[in-house]
Amino acid sequence: MRGEAYANLGDYRQAIKNYGKSTELDPKFAEAYFSLGFAYAKLGDYLQAIKNYTKAIDLGPKDSEAYFNRATAYSKIGNHQQAIKDYKIAARLGYKPAQGFLKSNRMSW
């Protein structure tokens, strides 16, 4: 929860330290990896964001929001092919923002 508090304050570096401690204490805590991905993305470190979203997905393969956020990070680094794959997975899992994005770009999922 301390990581969340720092993130809510916009102190993503401190949030990362706390989320990282959470993953040390419980390496199977998918939410902590998701939150790490989010914090790294906020700092513009999209490669680290992707790494952490991937770990969150490995631990929780039905986490549509993790796929969506990873897709956004892939898009930021110019890997549009992988981004579309993740947007489609998120959409198939029922994530409305992914469905909306794909619809607006005339893509099916």
C-alpha cells in the first residue's frame, strides 16, 4: 500500500522501490508487477514497464488491463505489431478500452 500512496502522490521512483520490495517478499504477487509496470511507464521507461507487465501477465494470464498497458508501452517504443497483438488479447478478454481502440481503428479482435 505504501507504493500506491507514493504513486498517488506522483513519486513514481519511491513507488518503484516499494513495489519492488513487494515482489521480493512475494514473487507471485502479480499486482505488484503490474504496478511496477505502471510506475515505470509514468517515468517513460517503457522497456522496464514491458518487462513488469509481462511478469504480471505470466502470473495472471487473464489480466486484460496488463495486456492493454503493455500494448501501450510497446506502441511507445514503436513496436506496433506487438502492441496490436496485445490490444487484441485485451479486447478478447473483454477490456472495453481495448475494444474501443480497435473499433476506432477498424480492427477486429
